[in-house]
Amino acid sequence: MPDEAPVIQTRHPAKYDLFISKFDFHMSAPLTQFSLAFEFIRISYLFFPLLGGALLQGLCIRYGWLQMLNHPIDFDLRFRDQRVFGEHKTFRGLIGGATGSSLFAVFQSEVLHHHSPFASLEYFDYDTIYSLLFGFCLGLAASLSELPNSFAKRQLGIAPGKSAKGFWLAVFYFLDQVDVILGVWLYLSIFMELTVMRVTVSIAFVFVIHQLTTVAGHMLGLRKVLR
């Protein structure tokens, strides 16, 4: 039997080590960027029902739908001589947002879920949830999550629809864009793992989408305030 060929082990000279490490970094960078972009798309799909909630809320304002529910949820109660939430937080907003989200969730589950490109974006199997209830609770969680922000502004004397001044201007501008995040993730944590990346990406997504929907809604008469 012929002798086996010896295995020759080689090692790059030290002067090439830096080049190799840089090459490895540049090769892995596109993969990292792709992963982040894909995560952004998945978060967008996960939050898709909330767009239905925002749309139905806007239509209710524009056309006066669900007028019987257009009453403040704080029943004009006051804390330290200030309204608790204010006139803009109504039962119509809660129910409209939850109902719109439920309709979009049903569309996801009954239509998009059966097409593999969309199903591949799901963090959990949409066949395992009752989509009507899931979407309703998701929209309700988003609306309820806005209430602490409204309460804080009322206590600082900031009227509904008005902007803060000075230091609080930047703080509340940011909070107004992303205050739905807390409630939404508390609810979603029932169905999926909560990670730092997912929360971070969702904040970026909600911040960007809020700017676009606010401007579009104001131009179409679906929002009273451009904020």
C-alpha cells in the first residue's frame, strides 16, 4: 500500500495577517447589512396591522364615523387641575384603531400568509393565532400605550395638539413618534422573543412611518394636527 501523502499545513506570514482580517471584515459586512435590512422588512410586516388602525382612525375623523364613541376616555376627570388625557383621546380612537388593526391582521392571516414570500417574514406561524382577536389586541395595545405620554403632557400644561417648548419640545417630539412601542411589544412578547435588535429596528421603523403617515394624513384631511 502506498504511503499517504503528507498533509502540509501552511500559515500566512505575519505581514499578511492584517490584510486577511480586513478581507474577512469586508466580506462579512454585506451579510450584516443584509441581516439588518431583512429584520427591518420583517418588523414592517409584523407591524403592518397598525397601519390599518391608523387608517381607520383617520377615516373616522375625516368622515365623522363612529360619532357615538367620540367621547374622551378620561370623562373630563382632572388631576392637579389638569385634564388626565385630554379631548383628543377618545373611545372612538381606541375602538377605531383596534378594529382597523384587526381587519389588516385578518388580511395578513387569510391572504398573505398563504404566499411563501410573505409567510417567510413571519416571526411566528399565523395559522396558530386567531387573527381577528390578535389584530384587535395589537391595535388596542398601541392606543393604550399613548396614554402615559398624553398624561405627562397634560400635567406639564401642554394642551392637546400643541407642541412643548424648550427642552420638552425634542423629548415629546420623539415620544409622539414612538410611544406605541411599549404597549405593542408587551403584547407581542406573548407570541415571540423580545430582543434588543428587534426593539431597536421597530423604533426606527415606527419613527420613519409616523413621519410619512402624519404628513399624508394631514394632506388628506385624516389628521387634525401635523405632528
